[in-house]
Amino acid sequence: MPAKRKYNIKGTNDFLVLAGIFFFLCLWAIKDAWYPSDKVLKKHPREVAVAFEVAGAVASVNVAVGDSVSEKTLLASLRRDHIEADFEKAKNDYTSAKNQHSRMELAYKNAVNNGATDAGVAERKESVARTKASMDEALARVTELRKAMDLTELLSPSKGKVKEIMVQAHSMVEVGEPALLLDPKDHFYLFNKSLSIFSFFAFWIFLAIHILAR
């Protein structure tokens, strides 16, 4: 009767160590995949609520539930009739102030070059400073209104898929009120689920090798 074959693999305890490593890796992946901490959820939210930074009436919703969106995709917008009218007026005011400032600068240079009196030069210099201040003020108003117009557009903060829409055209929204929910395109949870399955099988494989090879 032949002798029972006995396998003797050098360093079999290394397989036990590897089994232990994959066991704890499996537990870690399971925790992050199915039971994430608040810190993980903050970094990798399961859904993202998107809201307007200004209040107003919704003009249009540009996406539907299930749509895939990229970063900076226009999701919805607010009515901005009055802002647009104010913006156009502000641009015209800025153009007029800029032209007036240019004329005053030219008058000041001519006064200096043509030997005007000190009083005349000082008067034109004061006019340059005054028109410069008016021009700067008009530009600040244009910038302010342009920012206000930008805030009426709700853009996607990242890639993802539209999960839910809570507003519709003509509905009123408040500042910070969620308008849409996005399912972010984040592979973190899928990766950890796959890692937990892989680690689970690797644990049993290395543990079996250790036991059989002793």
C-alpha cells in the first residue's frame, strides 16, 4: 500500500499571513461599501442636492430624470427679465462713463501740452479723477449684474445622472432650496464592493493553501 502523500511547502505561514491581510481588507471594504462613515459620505456622497444661490421663479428645467450630465451642464434657470434690462442699462452707462473719462484725459493732456494755466490744468486733472471714479462705479455695477445673471443658471457641480427633479417651470424657489438630486459618477462604492468580493475569495484560497500545505 503506497504511503500517503504529504505536501510540505516551505513558508506555509506566509499564506496564513496573506489570508489574514485579505480578511481585514475584506472587512474594511465591506464597511466603506455598505456602512460608510459620515466622513466618507461627505467626501463621496451617494446623492448631491443642487440648489440655486438666489431666489426667483423657474424659467426652465433643461434636463429630465435619468439624463446623464457633465460638469457645468445647465440644469435649470430662473427668470431674469429685470436683471437683463438692468444689465443692458448698466453696460450703456459704463460705455458713456468710459467715453467721458477718455475725453477728460485728452483734455488734460492738451492742457498740459498747450501750456494752460495751473488752475486750468488742475481743473482738468480733477475732472479726470471724477470721471475715472464714475467709470469705476459703472463697471462695478456691470460686474455685479453679470454675477447676478450667472446665479440664475443652475449648473451641474460634477458628472452624474439626474435622480430627481423637485421644481418645474414657473415654480418659486428660495435660496438653498434643493431643485434637483444628482447621482454622482463616483466609482468609490463600486470599487469597494468589488474589492470586498475579491478579498473574500482570496482569504479562503490562501487559508486553504495554508491548511493543505502544512
